[in-house]
Amino acid sequence: MTRTTFPESHPQGKNKDECDSVPHGEGTNESLVFVVGILVNCVREVRVNYSKGAFVGMTRNASESRIGKRLGLAGISAGAILLLSGCTANEAFFFDMPEPASAEAPIINNLWQGSWIAAWAVGAFTAGLMLWAIFAYRRRRINEVPEQTKYNIPLELLYTVVPLIMVLGLFWFTARDQTEILTMENDQSQTVNVVGFRWSWAFNYLDEDVYSIGMPADSQMISEDPEIAEAQMPVLVLPVDEKVRFELTSPDVIHSFWVPQFLFKMDVVPGKTNAFELTPNKIGTFVGKCAELCGTYHSQMLFNVKVVERAEFNEYVAGLRAAGQTGTIQTGQSNSDGQRPGERRI
């Protein structure tokens, strides 16, 4: 009996402890390599058979049967990978867009998902045309030469006009949604001045005349105790189901205010006040970060957003006032001078 020996890099060549330490996703990568290997072998066999004139009579039918079986096996394997990897539809087809946590976020989510649905449809249609052309117009005789054409007006019009319509359609939907999101009605219940600076954040609650500020994550000043460290990081507290106007300022370099669950981000630019409005509609704690490479400790510019009931928000404001954190943190370098009256309204 022949004994098969697996190399150490192969999962079956490892002991149980080693297998348990294999990073998540390694099995999926190996399965993908397996599927790609099947497809490569199919293509190689087609080339060999064509070079030998095998696609004639019974030999051609046998070769087509083998290739069809291998392609079917590749399709089944690809489906099995998708199922066994535990991917949800959002992860598999829309690349795991965060769950919306604001009233405006579904607008962006629908635009994102609609764009990908259109992209997947175009990809499937194009792949279908390619496969149809490969099998319907393959060479059936050794010396057969396909009909030679210099141009095809209907086909050229098709692949010129259709992509143009698609691009214009995507532009129209994007402009429509962007207008709806960036238009400010000035009917907010709360106004927060967000100050991004190297390397942290401060939040001025303009209506309550209090502020909060935190230290950069992973800095030497922050505590090693996780609970204390979380309290030392910047925290933005917002009342649920109330429209908030954010005014973004910076005293030094360009930053970017980003809360992934809000599905929205905006640059924080020195010397200019950018603003937007949104309504948090889900209670919870969400992670925020700087989305603009701003320097050495860019990765430490993290903060938390806590969306709470109005009563809890009032208690938080009272706590800031009791701690002496009244007034606002002045940057001294950001203002709205020179802006056109309607510059912040689309």
C-alpha cells in the first residue's frame, strides 16, 4: 500500500493543534486555488485537443463531455465555497456594508446596493455572451476559418450607447442622493462643532455651551485599564431621533470625520467650516475615526459615538458642566469668512 505524505504546509500534514491555529479564511483560499486549478486544466485540455484536431466526431464529443463535467465541478465547488464560508448576502454581494444607524444612511445604502446589483447584472450578462461566443462559434473542423468582417455597425452602437446610458444613469442617481443628503434645512435640534486636531477630537455642544475632549488612542498618557482608557478617549454623545447639525473645523491639517454606521464622512479642512445634518435613529455605541491620512499618529484618531435617550443626554451635559468643561474649545484658525451665502447648500 502506498502511503501519501503531506507537506507541512498542507492542512492534513499538521497535527490537531496546528490545524486549530490555521487563520480563518485559509481553507477558503485553498478551495479557491482548487477551483482555479480545475478551470486551468479545462483550458489546457481544450488547447491540446484543438492542436491535435480532437474536436472531430466521437473524440470531440468525448472531450466536450469531460470539459463539461469539469466545468460543472468547478461551479459546484464555487457554490460550496460560498455556502461553507458562512457569507451573508450583504457580505458576498455588497462587501459587508455597515448596518445604517441614521435616518439618512439608507439613502446611501440603497445607492450602494443598487450600483452593485447593476454591476453584477452587467457582469453576468457579459460572461454569458462570452461563453455563448466561445461554444457557439468554436472551430468544428481542423481547417475551418471563421467569416472575416471589418466592422459591425449594430454591435458597435450597442457597446457604445449602452455603457453611456449606464454611466449617465449612475451619475443621475448619485447626484440626486447627494443633493438630498447634503442639503441643510437648518431645523436641527442640536448643533455640535467637531474639532479635529493632531491627534484627537474635541466636541463643542454649542446649544449647551459645554465641550468634551479626549486623548489619542494608544498614547502614553492613556491608561492601561481598558475601562479607564475608553473613558479617556473622545466621546460624542447624541440624543436619539433628533436632527444634529455638525460643523467641522481644524486648527492644523486636513482630517476627515467618519462614523461608518452613519454611512457618511466629510473632510475637516483648516480655515474652512464644513457642515452637514443627520438624525441618529439607533441607540448604541459606534466607532468613529479619521478617514484622511493626516500624519504620524493618524491611526490613533479614534472616538466613540454614543446615541442615547434625551434624558441621558441631559445628564451627560450636566456632568460636563459640573466638571467645569463650559464654553467652547477655540481653534483660532477656522472661520467662514469669504464663503458664498449658498456654498454649503446644494
